[in-house]
Amino acid sequence: MPIDLSFKQFLNCRDFTMSADGNEGYFTVQNLNENKSIIVKTLRKGKKWGSFEIVKFSGVYRDIEPFLSPNNLKLYFSSNRPNQGDKTNDYDIWYVERKNTNSKWSEPKNIGAPVNTDFNEFYPSLSTNNNIYYTSDQHAKTSKDDILFAKWNGKNYDTPLRFDENINGIGYEFNAYISPQEDFLLYSIYRAKDGLGSGDLYISFKNESGQFEKRKNLGKSVNSKFMDYCPYYDQKNKILYFTSKRDEIPQSEVNTLKDFTQMIENYANGQSRIYRVTMDINTLKNK
């Protein structure tokens, strides 16, 4: 499985997103027990990512799961930062905005109701018409985490809708990426019946009647027995970025501390790491 060594210095990172031109990216960096998370900006240098820096609005609260809007002028993310008048400590969807790609980001703004609730909202993803897809645990009593959708009517968001059984089930469905034109949805399912182990990545295509069809597992070329999640698709270069908690540390004997240190610094170290694989999504549609 190809890895992106650009991110090797970060022992626990996830949630990659990038600009339409492929030159600006954002992702989450965490400590090892994941109780501290920041959002990091990166710029492309040739074929690699570099110039890493924490964004100005991050560093105090647990900020995760950035998503750069298709026009590159809004950056959405999930955070447990307090919202004015809200006494709960749940996760809400927030965003920052800028006038152009050379401008500074604004102060974070809560996206508000009806998307945000007293429950947790995670992993925002938006199409070019500003429709938002995200994860919510508001139905936790019956189905745990689910994928929800809210339509942008030009002024605000309509009441969010929970997807039917083609997308959601009785378990955990989470971390959905919507294509800019809303023709396919990528997301994760935890311990699905047709899964390979922990969390698997799935795809659902929209049919001619505007409905998302029954999900399909992306298969062994992407998924593993470990947690595979947080998808982002670069349509221009046909590259799927995703996060995985793969552990390929061998169980063989080690005789020196140097050998042991090198072994545990392996990229697939059991922590969240960013992976990439070349994939033409269109070839999956009729399979």
C-alpha cells in the first residue's frame, strides 16, 4: 500500500484535505492518546508536501477533520470548542473563511442549527452547491453513528436528513466524503458484515433518479484488517487519500535497542497515518 512519506514526521495524523489546484493541504495531528489535536497547513513542494505549520485558530481545543471547500475559500472542521450560550462540551461543525487564497483565515464561526445540535457532529464535507454531508451520533440509541445530509437553500440549511439503509445501518457509519458534483459518496463502516476487519471504506454512487445506491466495499486494494477511514479523493490525479491504523511491526526477536527503535518507528506503527492509492472511481461504478 503506497504511503506518503511527506507526513512521516507525524507519528499520529489523519483527515487530509486539499485545494482544487492540489497545492494547499490541511490535516489533523494528534498526540498518541488522541486527547490533543491540532489542524496543520501544508504546501506542495514538487511531488511532496512541506512547509508545515499549525493554523492560527487551532491549538487550544481538540480540532479535527478539516475540509477545504471546493472554491477554497472556507475551511470546515469539527471541534469541542465552546459555542456562545452552549453549556455542553459536544463536538460541533465550525468554519473559517477568507476573501481569496492569499488572505488570512477569519476567526472560527459555528455553523449553527439545524446542522449542529446538542449531540456530536463530525467530519464535514461539502459539494460545490454547499450541500453538507457529515457524521452525527444523534440516533445513537438505535443506530450509533450515521451519515446525515443537509441541503443549502441559498440562505441557510434545511432540516438535515438521515440516509436510508443503502448508506446507514444499525452500526457505525462515519467520515463521509462527498464528491464536488455529488455523484458519489465515500465513507467508513465499522465491522460491517462484508468488511475485512475493523473499519472499511465504502462507496455509494448516485443513480439517475438522484438516489444513492447500495454501498460497495472498496476491497483489498484499499482496505485492511485495521481501521481504514477519513477518505478524500483527488479527482484531477485520481488519487484516494485516507487514514489507516495499520500495524506492520514484526513480532520477530530484537537484540539491540537501536533495532527496537527502528522497528517501532515503522510507518505502519498502529497509529493513524495518511495513505494514498491511485484509483479511478469511475471504474467501480458498474462493478
